[in-house]
Amino acid sequence: MAEREDIHGCIVHKELHYSVEDHTWVRPNDDGTVTVGMTDIAQGLAGPILHARIKKVGTVRKKGRPIATVESSKWVGPVKLPVDGTIAVVNETVASDPQVINRSPYTKGWLVRIQPDNLDEDLAQMVTGQAAVDAYRERIETEGLTCAHVADFED
């Protein structure tokens, strides 16, 4: 089990790299790709996710551009890519069962794997470890955020 922190019910994994502003995370993989997903905070804010439309394999995206559109009963919005790169793999489970993002935002509910263009530069602009915990603690407390979890939630 990864080292993690629970902040007012919101889970932050210390080994991931976060774009706190956009509520996305990145996990570098051994093959040079990175896995990208929505944070527990993002899924909690969205509520039960009804639809997720993810861009196709081969799509080239710059950091800050949407890689997916997610829709819940109270929110529709983009999931912004925190790194420059090309979509190498799409999580097909999310397309057929979008609530997997609610149940498992850090393991089964990832969105895409990206072949990054400038990974070191992009990761330097993100936070990880205790810095990520501190950044999220400040945001969660300042904005009064909480994370709602579905009954079979796993982080």
C-alpha cells in the first residue's frame, strides 16, 4: 500500500505528482510513459460520474489542454493534462464504467497513459510527497473541501 495522507476525508498519495490547481495526478512508469488521473478531491467534488469521454490514442496534447470530459449530475468539465505529450493508452474501463473514477481514483480509475515530451520539466512544476500533502491541506482547508466516497471506495 502506498504511503498516503487523509486530509478531511480526502486521500493524497505521496508517491504521485500533482497539479493541485487542476486536481490531476501523474505516476511515472518504468516504460517511460506516465499514468494520469483525477484526484480523490476531483472525484469528490464531481460526485457520481455518469459519463467520461477520453481523447483517442495518438492524440497530441500540450499541458493544460483537456484529455477528457467528465460529467456528473452536478458538473461537466474538462480533465486537463498536467504534462505535454501523446496519448499512448486509454483506460477503456472508464469508458464502460465511469464510476470507477469514484471508486478507485488512484488505481483502477486512471484515465490515460501519456508518452511525455518534457517529463523532467513538467514534473518540476508539480508537487509530490509532503509538499503535495501540504498544498492540498491548504487548499482543502481554505476552500472548505471534503471528499465524498462511494460505498466500495478504494484508494
